[in-house]
Amino acid sequence: MKHKVCGIILAGGAGKRMKTKQAKQFLEIAGKPIIMHTLELFDENVSISDIVIVCRKTDIKHLRKLINAAKLKKIHKIVAGGKTRQASSFIGVQNAPCGTKFVLIHDAVRPFADKVIIEKVLSAAKKYNAAGPAIQTEDTLVLETKGFIHGIIDRKNIKRIQTPQAFKYTEILSAHKYAKVNGITSITDDCGLILQMGGEIKLTPGSSSNIKITTRKDLVFAEKYVFERNKNLKSEQ
């Protein structure tokens, strides 16, 4: 029997760093809101059975209209998030449908997590209980004190974690409960919750294209990326 996999999309951002009145997940790339690129990616993936969206309460009505217009089929729930990313993630996990075996927790503003990234991280979670995609950092990293460098970090073992991060459902639920009982409230990454509980996370290949859209510069990259991708698809047809 195929395992039930729920995609949890965290869409509670307000876009402060983007400096726009509109939340960044609703800004458009190639004429479509960023979050819809992300939701369609998950809705079309055959390994994903359900989708839970966690967003600001004020965005629920607008999001429902977008989803209905796009005729997405796998939306299980749209729920209001908490005050922090950790709280919103816990709400998403708790609202996964009955029978969920694995969850994929993903940032709504990462619209380019392709099928390969999703399949690799999910496969690793099925074997190791927790997994996250990562890429090698290209810059030299330094240690700073009072404006001066006092050390260079060997970057060969330094990686940049991305989403979606995949977990056995009972594992991530236990990690959230452990954090709550122990007063841990400021974890900004779901893999960090597993580490707090003493667990291990398998790393899988991420992609430099799998960016989190945070600034206007990221929007420019995203527009170019979609343009080039669509051009390549047309040339292959």
C-alpha cells in the first residue's frame, strides 16, 4: 500500500524584507502568484496525497479564491498559523489528514523545488525518518568579532539547508511535542527540531535554483528562471 504523504506549505510571511504592502507569497512571477507556483508543483506530484496550507488568518479567503480558480485537487486544509515559524509548522503537522505517514514541510516562497528534489528527500525520509536538501556554500566563511576576522571556517563541511524537508510523521510530531515540553520556541528550521530531540537528519542534494524568494533581487532571478525554463520546454516539444 502506498504511504500517505502530506505536503505542508508554510505561507505566513508578511514580506517585510521585500518592503511591499502585499505579502511576498502573493507577488507574481510570470503573471502568477509565487504561492500558486509552489502549490501547483505539489498538487501535480504523484507522491503527494494531500496538502495543508498554513497562512495568516487574513489571507485564507484570498487563498481559497486562487485555489478554486486553479482547480487544485489535493488541498486538505487551509489553516491560520501561529506567531512563529515553529508554531506554524506545528499547526500544519497537527492538521495533516488521518493516516499520514510522511510529511514534506516547505516554504511557500520556494517555487522551484523540482520533482527530483522532492523524490530524493522523501525517499531518504522513508529510510532515515528525517531528511533535508542542502547545497554546498560557495563563499568563504569567516568568524567575526567587533568588526574583525579572527578565523576562517573550512567550508567543505558547511552546507546550506533548503526545503522541502521530509519527515516520518510520528518523528516530527514527537519533535514538536518535545520542544513544547522543554520550552524550545525559537527554532527556525524543522530539521533543527529533530536535532534538539537528539535525532539525525539525512542530507540529500538540493539545487541552486531552489531559492527562497526574499528580496526584489530574488524576484528578478525568478522571472528570468521561469522565462528560460519555459523557453527550454518549448524547444523540446
